[in-house]
Amino acid sequence: MHFCWVKVGLTVSNGSKNRLKELAGIFSISVGGFSVMDNHLHVLVRLDPATAELWTDEDVVRRWGRLFPPRGVGRKALPVTEDWVKQQLQKPEWVTQTRERLQSLSWLMKCLKEPLSRLANREEQARGAFFEGRFKSIAILDDEALLATCAYIDLNPVAAGLAQVPEASSHTSIKTRVEHLMVEGNIKETEAAMTGPAQPKREDIEASHWLCPVEDRRCHGLPREGMVEGLTLGHYLQLVVFTGRLLRDGKATISAEVELIFVRLQSSGTVWQERMTRLSGGRLLGRFFSASREKLRAAAERMGVRHLVNLQAYTAS
């Protein structure tokens, strides 16, 4: 699992969402979730270095050209021509370095933040740093931590009192998924996905979306890697709706569909509520996030260290 939770302070709502979508189509990094708030941005990403290694050298050059096109007089962007591509292909060391950059989280955040900073400074006629800091990243180690992170990100506007229900919140991945579902499916299918039974499971619903699919269906022959095997988009939407009610009202009825999710995770509604409440009310201290001590120990062993500090809001079981 190569998911990472990223938080950065101060941002611009519409520009952030559009820029994220653009960058997801250029980098070998998938976006699993996002929430753009007034003064910070949460992003859930999966690092896919193996994908970048499959690109041809020309693929690398053309992707970089979309990010940093050649410049002419007055720094004006010029078209990416065949001659420019051929010139760059004559620089094997540059191509190798560029391939590495296109799979780097640091470069993704650089390419996300810099244009937004310039845009905001132009609008406010200001200079200097726009973002508070670089960014904070947390490695996600297991499925329960992954779902908790994704739900927490999607519920940020609800927790802040900016939206009553998750699917109505602006500038979030859950709203983007629901809008896509309504386009690719229909209103009845969307309502069923939100209330049960947990649908849709049709393979084409998420295949054409720019966000990373919720359900990992590679075992069924689909090429795109999703987040959790056996968890449909409908399952996830119901889990977020249930969690939103927990955070808003302090209690919620667990449907049979949501209960199955907890059984699959070897967890329970009580444990889930406690963890989401702690996560929503605490600071994000720690560089790793796992709901399992075993996964935390395994990650420490792979890294050659004695132990890793888990996210403070959670206690691994």
C-alpha cells in the first residue's frame, strides 16, 4: 500500500480542485480523496512509481512539457513541438531525472502550490509566500486507516459546519464522485448508492473518473488499481453518510451494509466512532497511520527501525 495523506495550509478552492485533476493526469500519482477548505487543503494520494517506469522516454518528455512548456520572449509559453521533444530526448540524464520527478510527492506539491500562489498574489496584489509551510504527509498502512482517512477528508466541511451532509459539501472528492455517478449512472442508481443496497458495482462507473476508484477490481480483470478490494463505491458513500451522522448527532443507525464493512475490517461501529471522533478533534501528530499494530511493526521492520510513531489520534489494535 502506497497511500499518503497530505495536508497543506492556505489555498484557493476552485483552482486547487482543477489543478489536482490536471496533475493526476500527468504524474504517476493517483488522487484518492481531497477536501479544499478556506485555509487548508487535504489530499489523499497513492504513489505509483511502477507506472512511471513503464512510460517511454517520449511519454516522459511530453508529460513534462504539459507542466513546463518551452518559453519564448517574455517567458511566454510556446507549443510543445516535435523538434523540442527530439531535443529533450537527446538528454538521457535529464529524461531519467524527469521520470523520477514525475513520481515524486514533493514535485507534485510544488506543481500544485506554485501556480495557486501566483494566482492568489495577483488577485490580492501581494508578494511573498502564500502557503504557511511546505506540507505534512502521513503514510497510510492498512485498509481501515485508509478508509478512515478518506472519510475524514470528505467530512471536513461537515465537521466545520459548512455543510449538513457530505455529498452537499463543495470542493470535496465525495461530491465529485456523486456528481460523476449521476452522469454515468442515473438518479435512482445514485439514491440507491447513498441509502442501500450498496450499489453501483458496474465496472464502468469509476473506470472513466479521474479520481482513483474506491473499489479495487483488478481481480476481475480491470486494469486500474482501486483503493480497497471488495468495497464498492456504494459501500463507501454509505460509510461516509453514516460517519457524518455520528459526528453531527453523536449516534446513527448502522445499516446491514455498513455493518458488513466493519466485519470485513475486523472492527465495529463503536471502535469506528471512537476513532473518527478522536481524529476529528485532535492534531495530526505522527508520520504513519495504522489501525493494526502488526502492520505498524511490519512497516518498521521493512524500514530497518525498532518502531514507528503512529498517528496520535489512533490506537492500533
